[in-house]
Amino acid sequence: MKSVIASMIALAVPALVLGEFQFGKPRAPEITAGPFVAGRSLDERAVPLTIGITNKFGTPVSIAFDHNAGGPPPIGGPHGPVKLGASSTQFTFPTGWAGRLYVGKTLNNKNSKIEASYTGPPDVDVSYVDGFSLPVTCSSQGIVVTGCNIPLFHDGHTCGNVDNNGPVCVNPQAGVPNGPATPFFAPCQGAAYTYPNDNAANVGNVGTLINCCIGPSCPAPARQHGKRSLLEGDAEDMIDDALSRRHARDLGI
């Protein structure tokens, strides 16, 4: 008799448990993961890409934006051009974003560019393919990964095509896929894009926080040719600023 009762209890207990979870109070809903992006962890997909910019050039600079057709705009909506003084700012971008930030004294689509994407693991580069306006470098996780801090207008080589709206040195190799860089751009070859396939300048699998710096006193990546000594940076900055003002005055800016 006892064995019969025990068997009845054993059968009843699963039925009670089943009744509680299937027919009574529902289970708490599980968190649904976001869309899968190959090579990216769940935690990383939930975090926006942040690009910080610090202006060490000494005078205000202009920053303009664009993003790939069909991709999402920056978080907060499309950004109009902004002016940045001697300070820092940052912008955030969602998963799926890819685009460019144009950096120069004035607005010009041939300005130096910060290019990044968040369509897979984040990647970033600095590009002078269209032209050079100001030196830019970018860091991730405390390491300078791309860009070139050399003030090319004052590095001993004459620009063959100066756009006075800036000024900007227009890059003649923009339509030459495999380069090489012209003498004006050559000091930055491999550190920043100086022709379309100058791919050593692009760095992938960076973190979701990228810090970029504008000016010749910014730290340079290890692969930059003729890297400036950071110990000499402050003294050279004064010279560079004076030369920049004189060059602008000569161009009537």
C-alpha cells in the first residue's frame, strides 16, 4: 500500500511543477539578444562606438560628418558641422554605422579625414587621400594606432595644388590606387592613407572608444616615418603655430 501511495506522489509532483510554469504564472521573459554581427560579442554589440576629438592645433577647427548610404546616422541624428576650440568633444555612433569626420580650419570635402566603421569589429584610419589640411592621429586602448602628426605644409616639400579654402593640399594620387605617395605626402605613407590602397593605415579590431587628436603635438603611431620627438613637442608647437599663421597670411586667409 505504501508503495502505491509513493508512486502516486511521484506522479503528482511533476504535474504540480508543470502546472505552475506552464498553466499558472508565466516565466519571466528572457532578454532577447540584438542582431548578430560576426566577430562581435553580445556586450560589445550593446555599446555604441564613441569617437573623441581633442584639438591641440592652437586655433579653432571645423568638423563635418557624413556616413555611408543606407547606414544609420550618428546617435542623436545627423550632425551638422561643428566648430571646436582648444578643447575636447565626442560623438557616438550605433552598430551598423560607417562614415567619415572631416577636419580642417574651414569646411572642405578634401580636408584630412577620420574614417571609421562599426559594421563588424570597429576599425579606424586617418586619411589624406583626398587632401591634407591638419595633422590627425587616433588612439585606441591607450595605443596610437593610425594617423600622422607631421605638419606637412612645413615639412620641406611644396604642395603642387593648394586649395586656398583651408588651406588644403589636394592629393594628386587620389585616383591612383597603388600610389606611391608624392614627396609632399610621403612622410605620412603607411601611417595615414596617402593613396587609396595605402592600407597599413587602417586598423581593425579596435575598442569601442577611439580618441583622436588634432595638431603636430599629438602622439604618433610607431610606424610613422620621421616621428617627431614628443620631448620637443612644446617648443616645436610654438614654431608650427607661427608658421601656420604666416602661411595663412601669405595665402590671404
